[in-house]
Amino acid sequence: MSTTLLVEPSAMSPARRVAGAVLRSREIAVAAVLVALILLTTLKNPSFLLSADGWRDLLLTPSLLLLLAIGQTVVIVTRNVDLSVGSTLGLTAYLTGKLFVAHPGLPILAVFVIGLLFGAVLGMVNGLLVSLFKVPALVITLGTLYIYRGIFLTWAGSSRINASDLPESFNRLGSQQILTIPVLTIIAAVVLAGVGYYLHTARSGRELYAIGSDPEAAQLYGLPVRRRILAAFVISGAVAGLAGVFYAARYGTVSSGAGYGMELQAVGAAVIGGVAIFGGSGTVWGAAIGAFLLVTINRALPIVGISDFWQQAVVGALIIAAIVLDRVLAARQERRLVAAREEARSHA
Amino acid sequence: MPGPGAAEIALELRDVAKSFGSVAALRSGSIAVRPRSIHALVGENGAGKSTLVKIVAGVHRRDSGVFRLHGKDVDFGSTAESKASGVAVIYQEPTLFPDLSVTENIFMGRQPLAAGRRIDRAAMLQEATGLFERLGVHIDPRRPARGLSIADQQLIEIAKAISLDASVLIMDEPTAALSGVEVDRLFAVARSLRDEGRALVFISHRFDEVFDLCDTVTVMRDGQYVSTDAIADTTVEQIVARMVGREVAELFPKVPAEVGDVVLDVQGLSSVGTFHDVSFAVRAGEIVGLAGLVGAGRSEIARAVFGVDGYDAGRVTMAGRSLPKHRARAAIRAGMAFVPEDRRKQGLIVEDSVARNVGAVIRRGLTRAGLLTARAENRAAGPWAGRLEVKTPALDMAAATMSGGNQQKVVLAKWLATNPRLLIIDEPTRGIDVGTKAEVHRLLSDLAGQGLAILMISSELPEVLGMADRVLVVCEGRITAELSREEATPEAVMHAATAHVVHAAEAAAADGGDTGRPATDDNHQEVTA
């Protein structure tokens, strides 16, 4: 072995390394699929993108799932999962309506804050159960999925919130645009940027990845595993609560089916966006693009003329393809890393 | 314990006890480590060393006894607390986050921060590069930890511990997976840390390293403190005797057995990039040692022979019948057994009971109407566990809770239950203490005596020389020498193992290897280099 220091691949220039990483990144791949889908659909029906409504819907419709996918990513990264977000969303949406019915003069900002906090409380229940009892999150949140939905059903019964129950300004918010970009989408993007920034640059954010990568090592390392997992669930709940307020603003009507099944879409969006289901890797950016893709596919396929059944199947195929792709890429990367090690050994 | 005032002692434990349920892992552990000292802690596996380390690290809380750091009583409830008090621990098995970069692994939880409490990645990378420079490590700090060899992972653990700037540094068998050059570097760093006034605890089963590096040695046995001596005033024989409580006359009692027919015949086996044109035979009653440097391709050859991996060319024949490639099941049916290197991950289902593990391969034969009962498993496992003296109170105990030596016996029992004709065993005594080591060796010798053919891979030269009837030396994927027991001297094996390297210096070092100490293996470092 030579004694000179050789930190091998650092010979590559930083610009090239960054370029290589970006080109290989999952986010870019999914974004390319999304762009291709939008272009194809627009060719078939130009109003999909080029009309004012088309443009607005393209950006506005995914905003709900976008929020849920952000929260879901934070949880999945820690090797957990939050299946209760659909119920949280529904319950919060109904709460929003009820608040306006009881206090018509309530400032809209206050309602947003209350929705966020309410969701955070529901998320905290999940987090406490998961981190205290060390029961798999899959089981706990499957339980709270039904419990939250049950509370919602008992509370709402057969009644529902109608657009007429909500203040006009709140309803308008659901379709309001700033520079043609819907306000709800802007808020979702701000949340996305905030959470993404946090996960990338904060110690506690990186610790979430560490915990998901190897929970036992995290424990040995002295990381505050319980606290971090609790926080991840609180974030997920809070974001789902915010999505609930969005739901009320966007659709105006809230019946007991609100948010039904959205938790699985959120998991799907995260997985498509490259978030490893066993934790430790993936970004909210990827999950956000995944959410966009999922929603846009559902809207685009009818336009392209594909039947209902196949729409579902396409989404399913996409999720499976994403996971298979992950496995193949992971295996390839592992081989490459092992090869790099061998190389280093024989050259050293 | 003898010693000066408490103020001069960096780490002190006195009569510390710890039980898990009814099992006393540590009865009365004591150690006093001074600053500016490298203190060896030796003892058989199960002697309580690791428990002691985990108490110091804050993983476990002691039940009783005195625990002082720099003269102050402490009681750590978590690893975070011990870290904050300046204790760094390198565990036996690396604990890295595979998805994160090497740099992040080193600084997780205490990354350098820039304005607004954001992680300063540039500074972090720079610090990591500096650490690696000091350690002479050849790893890209940006790459993910996934895919790194155990040796590389161990080096990262060391970098991590050093970056903590701890006043007390504990290393639990840090050299087990390292090559000679890497060990030398680690020792150089350890010495410089000592000279800076830190206290180091070094746990190792390799006495040459203990005597090379440490100034003081504390011996433990059966969860109890036995003795503390200055290295200069003691000998390997004394320490070994204290560890096992008896004089170890012979460590490797291979009894010559009658050699029978060829059981395994390998012809021209090749796999692109790993090994080339490998041919050899193993006969009944014979132990064939597969020696060579770590990474020479020995384990890969064994895996291909057993059918876990495929190969590109060649033929594997068991007792005259050719075996299909990449079909471990066919190999097992033909009477092949394989004890892998990593017993925790590949040899055992660690969460399962002893009985279930022993019955794992033969479970098909234990079923009645397709159902497998615990009773059938226990009935099948009992005799084997008994024969191999697996020291566990009950067959339903989880394998994870057992010591390395006992786990190895369980793996052996699992395969012996299949009545194999050929046993391939990869690093039979890695991480196993001296006493159990001898037991495993005696067992292998007995098995060969009963007509079992054994192919043994080992990186420990004394083990190969002591156990094998014939030694095959592998170098860069090729068999470079076949040596009979008489021909197999440390020099001959090493020469063949490094056939591609110009190695005047190593040869000179090997000539200096002494003969008086059965437990030392001065040649070990070269062999694993």
C-alpha cells in the first residue's frame, strides 16, 4: 500500500460531481415523466395546459396531496408510516366548517392556525403511541385511521358542510390566484420549501434520516430517537391538518368521506418520488413531484381516453415500477460502491 | 484494587454488577484507567468485557458498584450523556447509517453549524478529510457508508471516536477486521492520543497487539475482575492462564485422522473478477486449510462451491457426483454443510431460539403431516446442543443473547444435524475467546476423526498451521501453493499468500516470529494485510 493520501473520487471537479448527481437523481427522472405526460396530454387537448382553467387546475389540484406527501415523507424517512393522514385531513376539514358555522367572523388566518394545531395534536397521538409503546407505526396509524374516521362519522353523522356555510372570502381563497398561480399551491410550496430546507440543513432533520437508516445504530449513537419520531408524526399531522383546511377552501363541501383513501395516495406519491419505504433516503422534493405526477395522471388519462379501470392500474404499475427501479438502482449502486472499494484496494 | 488517589484516575469502576433477568452478565467488574495510558482489557467472551463497556458508554445502567469519571461519581442513562462527559466508544460491530454519507456518519448529531443553526457542510467535509488524513484512510468522505467493507467501517468508527475529542476512549476489538497497515495506523493514532493525555481502553483477543500497544492489562473472567498488571511485568502465558483459570497446554489439538476417499473435488472453478482456475480436493477425515490474505477470494470460492453464488467455469463434484451450480439446496442434499463467516447475519436467525436454529436445515424431516412442532424441534436439537456443550440454560433461549462461541456452536449443531460429509467453515473462531476457541478446534478435530471432510478458511495463521492437514494458499483469486502439514511454515504460507507482492520487509519480519508463545501470532498481521 502506498502511504500517500488518496481520497479517490474527489479528483472529480465539484461542478461535474453535482451535475452527475443531479442527472442521476430520482427527482429529475420523475419530473421528466411528469413533463412528458403534460406535453402529451396537451397535444391531445391543448386546453389541459393552455387554457386559464387548465393551468389553474394543473397547479391547484395536486396541492392537497402535495401537503400529505410532504408529511408522509418526513415519517417514512424515519422508517415509519402514517396511515392516519386521510382521516386527519377529513376531520380537520369538518372542524374548519364547524368553526365557521359557529363563529362566522373568524379570521381566515386563525382557522389555518387552528387546523394546523389540531392536525398536530392528532399527529402527536400517533407519535406518542409509536414512540412510547414501540409498536410498529403501520399498526398504530392503521388503528388511528379508523379511530379518527370514526370520530368524524359520529360527529358529522349524515350532515355535511356546504359552501354556503363558509364565508365568501374563504371560498374565494380556494381558487384565488396570484400571478396566475393558485394561492393554495403557493402555500403548499412554501411548506415544501420549509420542510425540505429543514430536512437538509438542520441537525434534527438529518437525524431523522439517520434513525430511518439504522434505528439501532441511532440508539447507540445517543440520538434522541423517541423525540425525533414523535416530532416526525407531529409534522405529518400538522401538515395533514393544513391540508384539511385546504380541502374545505378548495371544495366548499365537506362530507364524512372527505380525505378517504388519501393516505395511500400520499404513500404512493412519496414512493414514486424516490422515498425509500424502509427509511433513510429520499427527499420531499421527490415526494412533491410524485404527488404532482399521481394527481396529473388521474386527470390526464380520461383526456387521453383511457378507461377508469386502466387509470387505477396505471397508477399501480407506476408505484411498482418505481419500487422495482429503486431495487435495480440500489443493487447497481451497491455493486459500483463495492467495485470502487476493490479498485481502491488494488491501487492502494 | 491498587492505585493512587482517585483524582489521577480518568475512568474507575469498582465492583460493578449488572444482571439481565436472572443472568448475571457482570458480577464484579473493576478497572482503573489513568490518563496517558493505554489499558488492555482481556478475557474470554462472556467474561463481561462488553457489558462493562456498555455500562461506561451508557447503553446499560449498572445495578451496583462504583463508577467514577475523573474522580466524580457518574451514572449514565444514555449514550448521549456519556458522550457529553467525554467518553467515546468504538463498538465491536460497526454501527453506521448506510444511507448517509461517510462524513455525515462521523458528525451525526454534532455537525458543525453555520449561521442560523444550519449545518455547515463545507466545514464538515473539511474536518472529515482532515481526520482521514491523520488516520491515513483512503475513503471518499462523500460516498455513502453502504458498500464499505467491515474494515473501512471500523476505520470510520475510529474517526468518529477521535473527532469526539474524548478524554476516555474505549475500543472494543477495533482490529478484528483491519489489515496490518491499518492496524499500524490505528496504533500510531492511539499512541498519539495517549501522549495527549487521554485514557484509552483497548479490548482485543490478539495478544501480540496487546503487548505491542498497551502499558497495563486487566484480566476478567466469568464477569469478575481477576488482575491488573503492568505489561512489562507479565507474559502471555500468565494472562492466558488467568483468563481461562487453567494453563492452556495446547491451543490447537488436531489429532491426525485416517484419510479416506475424496469427498469434494473442485476442478477449474472460475468466476470473472473474483477467482480463477481453482482446483482442489478434500478427502474424508482431512482438514484442508484455505489460507490467504483477507480479500484474496477464499470466502468467494467457498460460497461458489456451496452454491450460494454462481461461477463461470469449472466443476464441483461431491463423492463422484457432479453438482449443479448456484444451487445450495442440491449441495446440502449431497452432504455439504457451510458455516459462514458472519454468523450473526448468515449463520443464525438470531431472534429465534436455539432449538429452532439447530433444526433450521433439517426442519423438513421433523415435520409430521406438514406441521412443525416445538417438541419435535427440541427433541432434535437437544442432543446436538448437549454434544457441543452449548452453554445456554434453555433451548428456547434466543440465539441473539448468546456469546459468540456459543452461537458458533449452534451454527455447527445446525449443520451436524444434517449428517454432512463435507463441512466448509469460514473463520471458525472469529471473535471467539481463547477457551472456546480451543473447544471449537477440538470439535473440528473430533469431527475429522469421525471421517468428516473439512474445508476450513482462516485468517489466523496459527489456526491454519495447527489445524490443517493440508494448506491451500489463495492469492488474488488463484491457488498459489499447496502445502502439506510439514511444509506449512509461517514463512511458506505467507510467501505464497503474497506471491504478487515484492515483500522483503514482511519476510524479514516473519523471520523474527517467535515460537515460544502458542497464543501469540506475530505473523498474523502480515497474513491479514
